[in-house]
Amino acid sequence: MDSLAENELFEAAAGLGNWHQVGEKFQYLANRDECLSCLTDIKITLKNDTPQTGYCYRRKLGEWQVLSNHLVPLFTSYREDQEISTGVLKLMVQLTTRVGLNGSSQLQHLHHLQDYKEAFAKKDVFIILMGLLVETMEEDEEAEARPNRAEVFKAVLTLLCNLISVPDPDPGDPGYTPLRRNQQLVYIRHFHDEGVLDFFLLFAEGVAAEQGGDDWQAWALADILYHICTHVSPEDLMKNGKDKNKRELSDMLEREKADAKFRAPQSSRHSRFGTAMQSRSADGSIVVSASVNQTDTVVKGGALWRREYRDKAGPERKQNMFHDPFFVDLEEGSVRDHNQLNPHLRGSLEGAKNHPDAVIAGLRKFFEEFVQTSFSSLVSILRSSSSKKSDGPLVGTEFNRPHLLNFVSWFLEFHRHHHSLEVAKAKKSGQPLPVMDISSIQGAIDLDMIQFTTARLREFGKESNIHASHLVIALRTVNQQVKTMGVVTDSTDSDTRDCGDILTQNIVKDDVMAHLSWIMKNYKTSSHDPRILSYSVEVFHHMLRLMSKVSERQGRQLEFQVERSTGARMTRTATTSEKEVAGLADARVVENLFYLLEKYRRHTPQLHSMLVKLLYQIVRAQPTNCVVFFELSYFMRIYRMMSDPLVSAGGKQTQRYAEMVSLLQYILRQFFKCAEINGCVFAELLFRKVQENAKESILESHHSEFAAVLDNYENEEYRRILDRMGAGETLNAMRQKQRAIITGALPWTEEEDTVLRERYAMYADHPLCAELLAAELPEESKRTAQQVRKRLVELNLVSARGAGGRAEAQEQVDEDLDDVVDEPAAKKVKLMELEMPGAQSSTAQDGRASPGTPDGAADREAAEMLEEDLERLLDAAFDNAEGTFPGAPAEGVAGAFGGAPMDLDLDLEMELEAMLEEPEAPSAVGAAPATAASLPRATSSSLPATEVQPSSSGGTRQLEMELENLLDEALPTAPAASSSSSSSAPPPRAVEKVGLSQAADSLELDLERLLDEAEEPGVGSSATPAAPAGAQGASQPRPSQVGPPSQNEADSLELDLERLLDEPMSQSRPSQVGLSQSDNLERDLERLIDE
């Protein structure tokens, strides 16, 4: 900004007015016209203030304190002048709005905003703002007096949101003063005293009623209420003033005594010298010491200091949100219990915020009414709007999701404490216990909100490889939801209890337990916030309790359904509480949990009990899990903890750690019990019990190694390792072999190849052939099914996939054609064979297409059209068919299509299949033609042999004649053939349905195959079809006719069928059983279709 622009801005600020002494008082006076002109100039200047200029005009106005010295006095002095007050109000909104700045400019901007917040912390200003809000909410009485009331309402609400969102400075921050440290408490008191809370309650009801209204109003109201909640404890709202700080002083004195004992130095001289020094502590107790090395600090080693959390800002992609000076986190309530674990948080060890009793009572009444009327609807609006995608977060909205999660957490905790107070009152008065009102908090614990929070848990956990700051808030919200579900499941009302069970099953279904286990395994003590681990332990503990309650209520071991997402794939599995605890039996989990246990001084009694119980459950899940503590580092830490006077000195403080002492003693007892069996366990203390890489691990799991330690290395798996080492095999050689087994690079032995050659013929037709062969191989090789398939190809036992493999398979089939009699001929894939379950394609079996397939586009189009017409005709005939064929007796149909004699030669499906079978096409030039017979063997009667001409030039007409003869000869014999087996046939009506369905399916498949084969030109190939075997034996094959096909003869069957499609179908036409030999193909097909 140049000097000319700076001078113009200064003159505009000076023209707003100034203080003048009028009598004995000072008043702020301004020239109205000049003041309005200056207001307009400043607003235009701020409008042109952009990030490219570094917001220099805004920063300069902050340096001159224009808002504190001019705008606020002008607003209070000329509040009756609507034009001036409205102009000043809009300008104040512009100056108090946060802008995007970085580094020192950001801190300077924050300092200016804190100046603005202090300037508004006056009772008169709140009275004026409240008056403007009331005026804008009134109906049309004063609409004409203030036509821009919507703009004024929005400006006032925005101004309040901007001011209360400014964080208070802490000691050491720029602009810190003792008065500014508690500005938020001043605002809360003014909100209560001036009735602003009542306005917020009325406004919240209006926002909740307008579900499709402006989302900005909902977010503005939520931001104001959120920043009120950050400085109010939900538990303190339910306490009386006398009970609130009743035990705090005594607890502080007891802790100080224990700390003094811990800090007492060791004696520097032997006790027999008799030197003793006596001193009196601050609380009046006497301390006797024999050392002059007085110190109050405990020195840690470098290794211990390196394991401590260092509170880094983090990379750009995962920046620590708590380092942002504009982010305001929850400071009161249960969050204080977890904040004590992070020493880098300011105010984590300070006392709670103090509010007057009247303010506490007013806030409690406001929050109770807000939860009952508007909370659930407001949360639903905020959740839906926060899920909308945008190009990027705007300045001031990047914390919307963390604020929403904290908002939900605080109100869930408040509702539980309110319910506890109601239960306590009912117990005191002897009345029935009240049921928790879950309808008022539905928006915070319904399925949509559970999915929203669990999605954030996945997003900031495993998907981001632990985004620490955001994960803390997500875990905090899940923790409050789970604790609320625990209260719901304990309800005396059955409907409420059932709701709790459903919510529990759904949160388990979202795979929360697995994500918590992953967080505890991958937590790093030096780079991740300690609250991540403490919240994970608490959530895991409450989830186990919920799962146990639901299982006990069902009266059996209940398995919970789980849906796990792996990329774009969703898998479903089941889990139990025992499985989840067993999944924590990992050295990394135990190391992290024990690190948290060492912070026992900062634990609350509830968190400490949860942590000790979780460790005890892991140790008792399997006897081998206790071996993970058999390390010298663990024993040194156990000794340090047991030597703490706070743990071993006795008193009330010692009782808090009784469970921890029992756990540590149990670990030591298990060690010395193991030492009675295995003397080498003392040497095991020198080796870390870390989990080995799966590619180099000699044992199957760490449980095998731990079991060997407990059994003096005499278990079967460990004995094999020792035997191999005794045989001269080194440890590195065994690891290399294990790596080769996993990667599939282990060479195959002659013994394994022999097993494959001998056993392959036994399992060749089994769908799990490779798996069965892998089970036959020696156990130490650990071959997989994939490796077995690859080896079978290398041994030429099976053909490889691809063109080369198909060629080899083709040659093998051609070589074996002379020896194979019953192998079916290759056929083209049929449409109905792909649709019917029982149909299989021969092309899919041997990978070859039928010979003679037409290559021209016209031939393919004609064949497809004819096939579609025939399929449509057959479908229509099948849909119209009812019962038996018209004119045919029921028992005859039973004999022909159903009942016992299903293998007779009279079966139309078998006859057509025998007629239409073709031999294999020669695989190469000069190959001898093959002959195959595929007609089933006759059992009770036989038909005359039928010779079928090959599909070549002139063969189409002959094919029509053979089909006509077959139909004439087969149909008249159906009643006679069926009479011979009528005694064993099932009821006629049932058999009729089965026979009709099978006949229709068989006829459709055979006719479709016939059409495909009749349309093959057969140029350049020779085929020798098989003759069906009858009473007179198989007929001799005829020589193939080679030459170009006749177009008229090739299209004869197609023209006949097209004519047949044009003729009307009749359902009532009687069946002509005794048709003569001169009937043509159209009449036969029409009769069969009608039947």
C-alpha cells in the first residue's frame, strides 16, 4: 500500500467522528453526511482488499484500532439513526470476519480480532444488539420503519458468530492480558443476562422447522452454541455449587504428599554414619533425609525421552489441527481426562472454568429445552450440509466437521448426565426409574450419524495412516455414542433396550472393532497424540461390554455381522467379543498399551481400570500371550512402577492402583512358574518378542514360539526346527527355504513329481483337483493349488491355457480319436445351451469351433434370423401347451417322456441327438477321417437303422428327408412302447408335466443344433457322420461329397421353416398318430410344435 492510499484511508477513518466533552461527560459526535461518506469509502476499500495485497487495508485499520476507537462508539451513540447504525454494523461485520493469512500476518490478524472482541465485551453493546434482533423478529408492525430488517438480522447474527469464534489468548501468546484470557466467559454471562439465550432458543426452533431452509443460518447458530459449550462442563451443569469443588482440595493435598515421597532423593551416605536432616514441607509434613542432593526432578534416559510425544506440526497433508491458532477445541467435560495425557496442550492441567450459579442454572435450562426441541433436527441439517462436496474449504469453514463432531459429543455427554440426575432423584424419592429419552437425541445416535462418524474413523485412521488431530475428534465422538448406547441398553423399557441392541449391531457391522485394533497396532508413541490411544482403549472397552450385553440377552454366544471394505470390494464376516480380544494379542499392541499404563499418574480411575482390564483380557485370552512380557525391558519398567510410593506406600491413592499391582504380580508369577519348567527362560529375557516377517518366519505363528518357551521347547513344531538344526541346517538356510516356499521358488523334488503323476488320474475329473493333489504332497513343502497347476503343465499332464495350449490339446485329441469310441463330436455353442443349467458346450470343453462355420456377414445374419424365429415359435408353443399332447393317451406320454422307461430308443431327444451327431473334423491336412458313434444302447426295443448323409453339397435335402422319416417312424410307436412299462409308471398327470417339459427342451435344443449344422457349407473339409446303431447294427459310412453347395438346396430348410412360421397355429388341432410316409417336414414340425 502506497502512502497516498494510506493517507486517504486515514482521512476516511478520521472523518467518522471523534470524542468531545459536553459538559462533564464525553460524547462521540460525528457529522452525519461526512460520516456516511467515510463509511462508504472504507467499505469500498475493504471490498477491494484481496489476498494478493495481503489484506493490507484491513491490517492497517486494525493497527489504528478504528473499530475500538470509532466504530463501536459511533454505533452506540447513533443507534437511533438507522442509516448510520446499519452502515456501521455492516462495516464491523467486514472487519471481524476472518481472512486467510499465514505466518506472522496470521498472528497479527488474530491479535486485531481479539482487540475487537474486547471492545464488544460491554453490557451496552449487547443491549443494542439484542434490541436489533428483537426488532427484526417482530412482524409487520414495524416493517415499513425498517425495510432492510433481513439484512440487519443477518449482519447481527454474523457479528455475534465472528466475535464469539475468536479464541482467547493464553499466556505467552501475542496480545495476552489477564482480562482477555476469559473473554469467552464474559460473553456467556452477557448472553444469559441480556436474554440472548432465549432468542437463540426461539431461532433454533425456526431453523429446525425449516428443513430445506438456508444452511448458513444453521451453521451460524451451531458455531455460536459450540463456542459456548467449549467453556462449559456438562457435568458441572448438573451439580450444586456446594458439591462442585467439595473434594478437589483434599485430592490435591494427597497427590502432593505422594509426589513429595517420590521426589525424595536417595541417601548419599550409609545409615550407620547417623547423619539426618529434617525439613518441613509446604503442607506441614516432616521430611527426613540423609542427603544434601535435594532435587525435585526425575532424570530420564535418552531412550525414554525419545519415546515421548513431541507434538510436531506434521506434513502439509496431515497438519496438526490443534496448532492452528483459530481452532477452538472442547476444554471442559470428559475431554479434560484425556487432555491430561498430552502435556503439550495448554490449560490441560488447569482448573475448570468457573461460572456464577445463576449463569449455570440459566445454561442448564437453555440446553435442556434446546435438546428437547431443536437439537436432533439441527444436527441432521449440519450433517447433510457438511457432506456436500465443494471445490475447497473456504476460510472459516474448514473446521465445520470437527466442530460438528465436538458439538455432538458435548450434547451426548450432557444428555447422559441429565438422565443420571433424573435417576438419582427418582431413587432418592422412591419413584420408578425414568427411561432415557432417546428421541430428543435421535440425530446424534441414529444409523446415519453412526455411519457418518465411523466413516470419519476410517478416513482419518487406516485410510490416512493416522491423521492424528482429526482422529482424536472422531474417536471422541464414537466414544460418546458408544457410552450413550450403553445407557440405552441398560434401560428398563423393552423398546428402548431393543433400540440399543440394534444400534450396537450396526456399529459393529461398520467394522469399528477392526479399525480400533489397527489403530492400536500402528500407533507410534513419538509422533501420535496420546489421546488417540486413550480414546481407542475406552471405545474398545465399551464396545466389548455392549457386545457381551447383547449376547447375554440373547442367551447364547451371538455372532455379530461385519462388513469390511477393501478398495471397491465388500466382504461379509462374523465376529464375537472373544475374537476381537484375541486379535489384540500382538506385540505392538501390548507395547503401546503398556506405554499408556506407565502414565498411570495422569489417568482417571475409570480410564486406568479400563486399561488394566483390557491388558488382563489379552493376557488371559491364551496362556501363551503372557510370554510377550518376558523381556528385560518390561521387567525394569515393572520394577520402576512397583517402587513408586504412590503405588506401594498405602492410603487412598494406593487403592486406585490395586488392579494394576495385581496385573503386574500375575505376570511375574507366570514367569517364575515357567522358570520351574524351562530354565532357559532367563535367557529369553534378553530377546525381544517382536513379530517376525511372514516371509522369513520359520514357525507358523508367534503362538508356536511362545508355547515352546512355556513347554521347555518340547512341542512338536519347535522340535522339528531343532531336529533340522541338529542335522546341520543353519538358521539362515531355513529362512531362505521359507522365503522360497512363500514365493513359489522352491524347486520340485522327484518324490513330488512322482506323486503328481500317480495321483493325477484319480483326481483329474474333480473340480478341486489341484487342491487335492496339494494335500497329497509332503507337508514340509507347503505347496499351493496354483503351484500344483503350474507343475502339472510343466509335466505335460494338463494343457496350458492360451493358443499354444489349445493347439497341443487339439493334437492330443486327434491322436486319440481312433481309440476313443464314445467321444461326442465338436459342435457349435448353442444359445439355449448357455441358458439351460444342464447344457454344456463341447466348444468350452476342448476349445475348438465346429468346422464349416460360415464366414460371410450375410450368411451369419441369415442364420441368426432363422434361429431367432425358431426360438420364438418354440417358446410360444411351450407356453400354450397344457397337459398331454392332443389326442395322445396319458399313459403313452408317460412311457415316452416320463416314468421309468426313460432310456428307451423311442426317446425323441436321444434319436435326434444320434442323428445329428457329427464326427471330429481333421486337425491337419492328410489326417484320416474319424468315426464316432454316439447313439445310446437299446434296452427293450430297437428301431430300424437310419443312414444320415454328410453335411456337404446336396446334403441339406437329404437331411430333411431323414428328419421326416425319423418323425414318421418314432411317433406311431409311442403308445405301444409305453404300455409295456405302464405298471411301474408314476401317476399320469405328474408324468405328463415332466415329459412335456423334457420333450420341449430336447426338441428345441436338437432343432437349434440341426439348423446350425445344416447351414455349414463344409467347403474344403470332409466329414464322415456316424450312423445310429439299431437292431441291424451300424451302417457303413458313405464317402463325403466335396464341391460348392447348391444355394437352392442349402436354403430349402430355411424357406420351409419360414413358411411354417407364417401359417397360423392351432391349439385344438388333434394329433395324427398314424401319419403316412408321404407327409412332408412342415406338417411334422407343425404337429410337434402344437403338441
